[in-house]
Amino acid sequence: MFYELAAPTWGPEEIEAAKAVIDSTFTTMGAQVKAFEAEFAAYHGQKHGIMVNSGSSANLIAVAAFCFKQDRPLARGDEVIVPVISWATTYHPLQQYGLKLRFVDVDLQTLNIDVAQLEKALTPKTRAIVAVSILGNPAALDTIRAFADAHGLMMLEDNCESMDAELNGKKCGTFGHLNTFSFFFSHHISTMEGGIVLTDDDELAHLCRSLRAHGWTRDLPADSTLYQKKSNDHYEAYRFILPGYNVRPLEIEAAIGREQLKKLPGFTAQRRKNLKLFQDLFAGDERFIIQRENGKSSAFSFTIILNPALKPNRGKVFEALAAADIGYRIITGGNFLRHDVLRFYDYDVVGGAVPNADLAHDYGFFVGNHAFDLTPQITRLREVLDPVCR
């Protein structure tokens, strides 16, 4: 395809790292995972990193950790404030732990949660908030964290789409009590599958480590406050303290991740160069609503919402893109309220409607961004859209 939605970022270094793990014959979670956790956490200035097998699993154990913490854990029926546009597995763990979701519309310009509605979203049952930075563009994370602190809420920052983005000189994925990342093929760095949870909180980190591996104590430090060690080592070696999962990563994924992390600054720099070209070509054109950058985007992709006031025909736009061999897709998961799975959820909608999310759903799409020069592709995108949107 002339302009793909996603592209590989591996070089010979990743292949050699993978081969070295295979040659070692030690492939399950071990020294490479431990090293990658430490390096990724250090890159973000965080104390703890807990690698898992996907960003979705990172969200799962993060929500679970909030439900098992000693002081004021989340409980069934508690309410969580969430943006209405995100990926499905931002929401599913909340539903699976019996929490009620309070959906808030997005700001049409940034596609992130409309923080002007946060106070309206708050009720006596509100216990947590989820912050999501959509497609590389930082949400108002400082405002969201201040809101969480002011009201005693736990904050989960789902940063699976926005690795290496920054707000006020601070990396995204460091504003929450727990912060999650994804290393899926199409994301900023890739370990095939994979994800990680970052935190500065010792208890939450220990909970995540136990939940990652069967609710086991094996990965916990000797001074963990989650349990008191007993004298019989025969049983202590196989002691389960939480209803956990098996979402452990592989050594090969971590070894690849260590090489990818070295390249991340260069990847991000190129993505931002591509973003600048996209902004130069599309900003200020009333036919197109593009994401207004908040902070420093890491530009996962380029979003376009066709201005509904001009009565565009999105079907014809898609036909033109397909004819030009340009890939496109829905913006993240679109308006999540419009998916069939909502019948399983306990939820309500702040303000009763989400008009901006509907516009993004009905008139929006995104095209890819990659860690190499996309000047020909972005230029061609503009050439294709210009006549069909007149």
C-alpha cells in the first residue's frame, strides 16, 4: 500500500536480540524483562515498571490493583469518570470489576476528555478517573490530576496511544497513580505484543506484580506489606494471596523492547517532523478539523474530522482514499457508547449526550504516522482530499 496505517520499526538489532534469547533457551519471564522494566521506568522517571503481555492487560491489572489496595480500595458500584472516546480495553476492566462508568464527551479540537465537564461528572460515589491521551496528543493531564487530588480520586492514566508525548516538560504516562503503555505492532515501539504499568507507589506496584502472575508472592520483595511471610518455605514458594491472572510477558519481547527503547527518541523526532508537515498542509482549512496539539504530541497518527457544517460526503472521501491506496480507519474506537457491548455495562452519560464524540464517529477518520519520512504520503493525502472535499 502506498500509505499504510502501520509500519514495522525493527532493525537488525531487534532480530539479534530475539535470536540471543532463543539461543539462551530461557524464554519465559526473567532477566531481560527485569532489565527492560528498569530501563523503561527510568526513561519516564518512575520508580516501578511491571511488564505484561499487552497494554490491555496493563489496564486490567491496574484496575485490579486499585480494587485490592489496603486503604479505600475501589468496590463494586463505585463510579469512575471516563472519556467517551478510547479503546475498548480502557473500559472493560472497569466493567469486569463491577464499577459504574460516567462517560464524558471530548473536546472536538483535541479529541481528549472535556475537562470543563469534570465537576459536573462528580457525584458522592465517584472514586476514580481515567485519563486517556488520544493518538499521541496529551490530554489535560495536569488538570485531571489536580481534580483527582482535590476530590480524593484514584487516577489511572491510559497512555497506550501516546508514548513519549509530553505536557509541561513531563512525560505522559507519569501523571497517574498507575500509568499504562502498549507495545503492540502499530504503536510507538513494538515488542510484538506487550505492555507495562508504571508507578511510584510501592503498594500498587507490588499488587500489580502479584496480579500479573496468578496472585503469587514469588515476584514480591521480602519487605512487601501485602503479606507476612511464614516459616515453612515449602509452602511459601507457592503461596497465593490475590485472585490474579497469568499476563506475564516473554523474555524475547523484553529483549526486543530494550533495543526499541534506545531508538524511541529518534522515532518520536521523525513522527513530530511528519506532524509538522501535516499541520502545515491542513491547519486553517475550514473543511478539516484536525487535532489541536496540547503540549508535545508524539503523533501516533493524523486525525481528520470533515466539517459537518459543510455537509461533506464521507463515503466519497473514503472511495477516493481507497483509490489512491491510502489506508484509513475509525478514530481509536470511535464513540464507545455506540458499540453493542454497552448492554453489559452499568453507566450513564454526563450531560445526557456526547455531540463531539458523535461528530468524530460520523465524520472522522485517521491515517497513519510512522518513524520515517512521510512527505510523499502526506502530500498525496492532501492532493486526494482537496478535490473530493470541495
